[in-house]
Amino acid sequence: MAWIEHLRIRGLRNLAAVELSLSEGHVCLVGGNGAGKTSLLEAVYLVNRGGSFRGRRHGPVVMHGAAGASIDLAGYQGGHAVRRQWRSELGVVTRETGLPVRLVGSAMHALVEGDPELRRRFIDWNVFHVEHGLAELRSRLRRSAAQRNAWLRAGGQGAAIWDAEYAAALSILAKVRADLLDRLRQAFHTLALELGVLDGLELVWRSDIPTDPDQTLAVLQRQLPGDVGRGYTYLSASRGDFCLQRDGTTWVGSRGQNKTAGVLLQLAADRVVREQYPEPSIWLVDDLPAELDRERQALLYGAIRAASTQVLSTALESPGSAVRQAGMQVFHVEHGTVRSMPSLRAVV
Ligand SMILES: Nc1ncnc2c1ncn2[C@@H]1O[C@H](COP(=O)(O)OP(=O)(O)OP(=O)(O)O)[C@@H](O)[C@H]1O
């Protein structure tokens, strides 16, 4: 069982010096806008995954004017005590592998209504966890694509020596993505039934990359004149997307419904990965209450708690009665400092 017992953060965003002792179960970080709640989740993500979940737009994680940032974590995994360290100048410095963490970010609705690139990254991240050798496959693809594109830019004359290798790698990727989607589709369907939300929605994968390498090779040959004109290969790993359908038609949900669907997708992916790696993850849940009614909040928090040993969640306000739980730990975050509030003893 993976959980964090102690966390020490120095010089990360607005968190100058933070020390937290945590318990298993649901830990709630409460505070106003800009208090440092998301930065705390970011620290947990960073020390375990080695990178941030926030894009470049958010700038460097080291506190303005500070010489460096550090994160130290002590916790448990598989019944053993583990330690992890991250230093801004070195990255992760411990040998032990990171604790498994799963993020429900504040913009989960974007997974349904945003750019296809987000969905492909979501699929590939989960494929990476169930299929060994994805990194090697990616480098095969990159190498053969670069060689083929150089050949196209030179006019595509002579033998197409990189086509077979590129078609083989691309078809394997198409196959592992389609297989994951199939398992995800079933898990999503089961979860929607169990929770009684988004009834009748179906996950549909659309990709024009054939899973048979001979067919992929035939497509490459057919598209050759266009590829030479463009100077690059049209059929690439960035083709493919999934959508949600109801009765065969693309479903258009509200912001809150899309957010619910995004969280369900994370829960479904967690089930798929845990068929192979049963250890539950630590879930980092940023601002779930935004856009969700109380019933949905309670439902989704309940499903996330059931899937994890520890949940670190953020919110602007203290958890309401629908979300509270006996033993829930609550911390108040303000201007980068964190204060413990009395643990909740009973469901109110
Ligand atoms: N490198 C940095 N150095 C110092 N402060 C930073 C740095 N990067 C971001 N900040 C500031 O840290 C503060 C905390 O941001 P954070 O996103 O953690 O807040 P939050 O509590 O999650 O707020 P909200 O509820 O509005 O999402 C922000 O005011 C931000 O401007």
C-alpha cells in the first residue's frame, strides 16, 4: 500500500518551508486563491514522477529569488518504508522508484472537450504502464520518421528503405493504443453503471492508422506523392483520438458533465493499469468541487477514495457534509504556510 507519511518542501513556488505529517485516507488542503494548495500537490507529483504537471506557462518551480528547491518524502510502499528526494539542480536523487501517483487536475473537463493531443497523451501514458517497450517503440518511430522525412524532402527518389520499418512501428503503436482503448471502454462503462452517472455513454476510438503493417505500408505508398509535396509523412503517431458517444452520435456535455467524464476516465484507466499492477495509487485531486454539484462531488470523492490508500485534495473551502469522512485530515494553507486543523472525528 502506497502512502506518504512525511513531506518536507523548501523553496518551491510560494512554499518557502513546509513540513507535513500525513495519515492514510483523505487529506484535505483548504485555502484561498494563490495560497499554495496546487503547489503542494505539484511537489508530491514532482518528487515521485520527476516532472511537474504544470506547463511552461507557469514558469520555473523554484521560488523567485531562492537558490534552489528541495522536496523530501518519507512513506510506505508494499509494506516497506521508502524515502524519495528531489533537488531542483539534480532532479530525483534517490534510487527507489517513485510512489504511484495519479492526478485529477483542475481542468479534467479538457480531457473530453480539449485538444486531441491531451487525449493521446492520456492514452500513451496509460499504455506505457501496461505495455513494456513503449519507450523503445517510440524511439524506433522517431528514428524512422526522421529518416523517411529527410528522404521525402530530398524528393523521395529511389527505394523507400525506411517505409517498412516505419509502417511496422506505427502499426504496433496503433494496436497497443486500440487494445488499451478497448479495456478502457469496458472499465468506463462498468464505472458509469456502478456510480449511476453518464449512463449510456460509450468511449469510441478513431484512428486512421491500420493495425496491420502491410496495410499501413500500402497507405504510405498511396500517400507518397502528397508526402513528397509536404516534405513530411502525413500518417504519423499524432493521428488518433477518442470521443464519447451516445446512441452512435458524439456526445456534447456541459462543463460539469465533461469534468465528471474526465474523472471517470482516470478511474477507468486506474482499473486497467491495476489489472497488472494491483497496488493502489496516491491520488492528487485539485479543486474537484469547481463546476460539480454536491452529489457529484460526494460520488466522485467516494470512488477516488475507494481506489486509493491516500487522497490529497485541494478546495477553497472546508469539505461539506456530503464529502466529510471520519478521520479526514484537514490542513489550512495560507500565503505558502500550512497549518493543521483538528481531524474530523465523525461524519457530520
Ligand atoms: N516560482 C515561484 N516563486 C514564487 N511564487 C510563485 C512561483 N510560481 C508561482 N508562484 C505563486 O505561488 C502562488 C501559489 O499558487 P498555487 O497555484 O499553488 O495556488 P492555489 O492555492 O492552488 O490557488 P487557486 O485556488 O487559485 O488555484 C501563486 O500566487 C503564484 O503566483
